[in-house]
Amino acid sequence: MPSARDESFVITEEPDLAIAHYVGHVTADDIRRLTAIRMRFCEGKPYVFLLIDLHRMVHITPEARRVAAETSGTPDDTVVIHGVAIVGASFQFRVLGSMLFRGIRLLRRTSGFPVHFVDTHAEARAWFDERRRELGLER
């Protein structure tokens, strides 16, 4: 079995943060596996923040993009996603990611969740802290 350095993985931080690291060539199975981890983390929580790290992603298959769109959100959409920070996305993926999230909003007929593209984890965490202050949430 490959190590976390060789395949995509998720790290969770209580009380409200899931960090997905996409590594190499990302497949639909990778998306399903990481989504299952995120869904378990969301259980019983009123809200979460998601950080998606793309620094080591080489490619995402069309099927993986489809699965990502279908599995976005949280279990039964009962857990609010207060923000998604995407770290390390190339210009090409920023364009593709913006279209993907726009498509998710249209498919789900929702205003969705705020998505913010940044270069570093520190910038993502600063944005999450700003969102928490805006929403009156404690960490």
C-alpha cells in the first residue's frame, strides 16, 4: 500500500477543519476515498471548513471531476460548509475549479459555499479565521 506521500490523503483538525492533499494523478476512486473520510469527520458537526491542497496534484481525470461535483457538500447537506480554501492551484486549475464550483452551485440550486484560492496554508488559515469572525464562530 502506498504511503501518504505517494497518494492523496486527508488530515482533520478538530473542531472544524478537514485538509485534503491531492497527490499525483487523481482518480475518481481517490475522490471517493477522500470524500468518505471528510463525511465521517463531518458527522455531528454543525459546520466545517475545507482546505484543498493541490501543490502535488499532477492531473485530475474527467471522471474524478464528475465525482467531485456529485459528492460535494456534506452528509445529507446537514453540515454547513463555511468556506473552501484551495491552496496551490495553477492558473489552469483556478479556471477549471471556478467552473467546477459554479457547476456544483447550479446542479444543487444553491448559493453554495464561499471558495477562496490562495497560495499557502497560512493564507487559507487566515481566511478561515476571518470567516469565523464574520460568522461569530469560536475556535
